[in-house]
Amino acid sequence: MPFPLMPPIAGVQLATGRAGFYKYDREDLLVMSFPEGASCAGVFTRHGVGSAPVDWCKRHLEMTKGEGVRALVVNAGCANSFTGRPGADAVRRVCSATAKRFDCRQRDVMVASTGVIGVLLDDAKIVHRLPEVEQRLTPDGWAGAARAIMTTDTFPKGSYAEATIDGVTVRIGGICKGSGMIAPDMATMLAFVVTDAAISPAALQNLVSLYTRNTFNAVTVDGDRSTNDTLLLFATGQSGAPKISRAGDRRLADFRDKLEHVLMDLAHQLVRDGEGATKFIKVTVTGAETAASARKIARTICESPLVKTAFAGEDANWGRIVMAVGRADEPVDRDSMSVKFGDLWAAQDGLVSATYNEAKMSAYMKKKELEVTVDVGVGRASSTMWTCDLTKRYVEINGDYRS
């Protein structure tokens, strides 16, 4: 996918460099700086292992209540996860060195890492490059920033929108990385979104928590959660718009819509770039007893290897979808269940549809973007998730990832 046109966002500067976490020549370090008074909020993995960078961000966002964040340091090529106290010490040294460069406190520096789990971060590689990277800070470096944080991604991911707050135009821009180990709560993904709006940390946190549920937490590539998932939302307050202290403020209506759009766009790009993926698939479950039940059924469909390989083979094997619905262990009515691919009915009221046409269904399955709708016939709740197919290329990528 082409990287979008992303103009500078007032108050943020970016720079990239090569720290050397990869054997080949590529940039793998990103530094972002923010002005005094910037707000920050975040959502992180709920993985049971977690990582040293995630621990640092969670602890210090809670300590500062999201106020005064001045810098972000991101590296690719080493996750610094499952590295114990040495990993935590490495993060502290990176933040200490960055704080000295930007004349702020250690706790005003956010960090994120992505790469191989179980490898201790060589913080000296980052610290050594900081002076050089700092000299290259620019307000116009989004595409390079998106490339620097990539791992198995095949393209840099970015999204941009403009909104109005009380008649003043504000900008929202974000980048993310992720291709495999993608599943709700959240994914092996890093995402950094910045706005020049003036929004309090509490309101910012409410917004990012709310919109994560149906964006980043509604996509899945392979069902595996990562130890390092991080979504950080920064507000520089440099647009000239009035400061907003409540997420529900009516003046934020347009901003809320545009922020959700940016997060959804980034989340969908993760799925489109799923490791080895050839299909982008929208799965909607309706007629469920509760929203949570609909979501669990949708996720079970999206993460079923049998369903995903059928999509890869362009095989309209709707029986595999019925199988996945049943094994979700949620209330369903077999004799009322319906399955539809796009506008084509595969099954209705618990039976093969009277209008089922194998030729039309096979032709539909050759499309790059597919929609599946399942009505489970027990209620009125619904949920939508997005996924991709599972191909031989996924096995090849992950079989060779570390070695």
C-alpha cells in the first residue's frame, strides 16, 4: 500500500537512525520529541509475560498521569521481553540518556521495542546513536519513522486525518507496525498516534481506551498475542484550539470520529499485511445473545486454521465456518443459523440455501476482499472482526524468523 501524505503535526519532531539490531543495513531506531505540556495516553498488551518497555510505559504513565511526556524512543530488532532485571535496567539507561539529551526527567520518556523475544536489549547501541539522531529531528519524517519500526512488515503503515474543534482545524497522524503475532488484546504491534489538539491526559486515555476495542482489538492474523503491544496517543496542544478536559465534550465530536478513523485504518493495514496474506476478510456475527458472545464467535471463525486455509485456497467451504461457530461454545440455534458470503447465501435456517450456486460462490472467493456474515439465531447482538487467510508463506516466514 502507498504511504499516505502526512504533513507535519505542530509540536512533534521525528528522526531515525541505525542502531545495528539487524545484520544488514537498515534503520531500526526512531526518536520522537514533544513540547512541554504535551499529554500522553496508552493501551498495552495484556499478555501474561509482558516486556520491559511495556512495564516502563505503564508504570510511568500512571506516575505522571500522562502529563509532561517529552520523548519517545523505539527500536526494532530486539523485543527486550523475558529479559528480567537486566532488561529493565537497559530500558532505564536508554531513558536516562534520552532525558539528558532533551533536558527532562526519565519518567518523561516513553519507550517501545519489537523483535525477537528473550534477547536482552543492547542499550549502548541506542545511547551511542542518540546525539546523531537528535541532530536530525524534523517535523516532516513520518514515512521514514514508519519504515524504521518495521520487522516482518512488507510496507510502512500510516494514516492521517483532519478534524475541527470549536472551529479550529487540528491534525491527527499515526504510524504502526505489525504483520504476524496479531490478535486482540492487542497484537505484535506498535502504534504511535499524534495530534496537535489540546486534550487533557484523562480525556485522551478515555478516548484511546474506547476506540481500541473496535479497531486494534478487532483484528487478528494468527490468534497469537505479543509481549510488546503498545499504542500511545500524544496530544501536543500546539494547534491553537481550546483545551478539552472531557472525552464527552461536544466540541470533540468531529475529533472523536476522525481519531477512530485513523485507528481503524491502521488496524486494517495490519491485517492487509498479515504474514503471507492474500485475502482481507471481514467477519460479522449477528443474532447473538450478547455482544461478548458475538465477539467470541467472530474471533473463533477468524482464528480457525481450517477456515483461514479455505480462504487461502479460494474454497467456499462454508461448513468450516459452521464448525467454528459451534466450537466457540456460545449459545446458537442450529436450525436458525444462516451463512452468507458477500450477497450470496450459503446456508439459511440451518440448511443449505435453496439459492446456493457453487459457480457463483467460487467466483466470489477469488476476490481479494471478502465478507462473511453469520446469523446464529438466538438474539439481537452483533460483532465484527477482520482477519486474513493462512498461506504457506506464513509458515515460511515464521519458520525462518529467528534463524
